[in-house]
Amino acid sequence: MKDTLDQTLLKIDALLQEATMLVTAARSGQPISTDGRYAKVRKEHPNTGKPWSTEADDELRKLFESGNTVEDLAIYFQRTQNGVRARLVKLGLLDEGQFQPRFVA
């Protein structure tokens, strides 16, 4: 599937963050984390960056359609609010205009 400009920018940002973390760790002599770019976020949101299963998608759809908020869903699925919003957009349950990525082209 072809990436949109926003998706490409998010991927570039993630790679730059990873590279910055590696350079900073190397310069300071700290061991380099093998957890990758999600290590910090996963302390609060353990499922960040992990793939969504078909079962999780079905449950997300059901819970969202029954009126649960993105904030509640983020807590339930142990993901960030942006991660939940992005999945809702992908599932066609949230208009892309309602999802504000970190970068706007």
C-alpha cells in the first residue's frame, strides 16, 4: 500500500529519533537500548508500535461504536491516543480530518 505524505513524515521522524538516540548514547558512553524507539513510551503504553490483531481491531470497532472515548480506548488497549486514533482512521471509523498527526504538510 502506498504511504501518504503524513505517514512518510512520521516514519522519517521515527528514524531521526532513533538515530539521535543512538548517537547520544554512543557519545555519552551509555549502553544502547535494544528496545528501540518505543522503549520510553512502552513504560506507559506497553502495546505501542506492536501490530494490531484482527481480534483487537474487532474489539476496537465495537468499543468505539458503543461510545467509548479515544482516551478510554488508549488505556484499555495500552496504546497511545494517537495510536488508537490512527487505527480508527485506518478502520474507517474516524475521519482523517479528525486525526492530527505530529506533522502537517
